[in-house]
Amino acid sequence: MLVHSPRARLAVQAAFFALFLPVFALPFLVIVAASLATGWSGAFPSGATLDHYRAVTHGDALDALTTSVLTAAAASAAALVTGTWAALAARGTRARRVVDLLFVLPVAVPSVVVGLSLLVAFSKPPFLLNGTPAIVVLAHTILVTAFAYQSVAAALDRLDPACEQAAASLGAGPLRVLVQVKLPLLLPSLSAAAGLCFALSMGELSATMMLYPPDWLPLPVKVFASTDRGALFPGAALAVVLMVTTLLALFAVSRIRTKAAYR
């Protein structure tokens, strides 16, 4: 929009693609190529196989994918409820800055610090969560709730107070205003926050490495373990499956967001 000349616009577009392809697209293309390769001794992969993807459809890899999806879904739902509740409660109060600080703190420090703090805090009764899937879900929830809270809080700031006032003047109580006015208006922001939380949870590794029990192995940990053992091509296939699963979930959420926006 800032460039009016057709030649200048083409030059800007060419510069964008010249930077986009090597910096952003090329690494993903390399991962896809590696996932289909049997070897890579030169500039390009040698051989082609689907064996790496066949291994994903059964055994530990499929269990790890299921674990990641379940963890991300549970963490996203918990983060959305907690973040929305906090944003609604803190709106227009003096505690808003304090609540903002509390929710931003987990993402302001390295995630490994969050993992260590949970490991220490929940390693003894009566709050013994160490060695259970619950501590992994809790860690993911803490790490992504900040994004849900910020998204909902920003959407609340943009809401027109006249909508709430009109509903209240017609006799609607606070609960009815919340359910029938606020939440429907917030639905696009809620769906966007849910998609962001899901994507971040699917890719979380640092805190998960410190907390996961043997029977609850998320896919990012399996990708790291595979590549750490030198199995780069199977690890690349796992990474592609993780990426595709996350993109499909984001696409589904975007469809919900689009329908909500039209409403």
C-alpha cells in the first residue's frame, strides 16, 4: 500500500521472496526432504522412502503424537478458561497491572525455570504431581495462559460498553450479559487465543524435558531424542508430522474464528 509504482511494487515483492525463501521456507523444505530421504551425503538428499512415515503410524511415535495432542488440548482449554476468567475479573480494577504482571511472568523467564519450579513445588505430598501426566499439562498451561489472558484482555478493552449497557437497561442480569453479550463478542479472540495456545503447547520442549514421566512422552521430546541419537531422517519425519498436525489444528480454529467474526 505504501508503494504505488508497479515496478517498485515488483521490486519489493522480489526482495520479500528473496528473503522469505532462504530464511523461513527453506528450513522447512529441508526438513520435508530429509524425512523422505535414505541418505544425505551431498547438496541434495539421496534416495526416497516412506519408511520413516510408516514408523509414525504405529508404536511409540503414534503414542507420542497422541500424547502431544491431548496435552495441548487440555492445556489450551485450561489456559482459555483461566485467562478469560482473569481478564474479566481484572477489567476496570486497580489490580489490572498486578494481574498483568503475574500472567506475563512465566513467559518472561526461560521455560526451563518454570519446569524446575514445578518439579520442586510438586515433588512431595500433599501436592505430589511429579511423575504424573498432570504436571506436564500444568506446565504447558502456565506457559500458554499468558497469551490467552493478553488476547482476551485486549479484546475486552476494544468492546463497546454500550452493548453491555443496552442489555442491562433491558433487564439482563450480569450473568446473562456475560453469556449472551460479552462471550459472543469475544468469540473471535477466544478462538484465536485457543489456536495460539495449542500451537505453543504442541512445540514446547524445555520444561517438558524436565517433567515428563516415561508413560507420557510428547512428540517434541521424541523428536529431540531421535535426532540426539543421530537418527536425523526419522526425526525429520516426526517433525513434519508435528508441524502438519499443528497446522491442521490452526486451520480448524481459523475456520471457527471466521464464522464467529461473521456473526
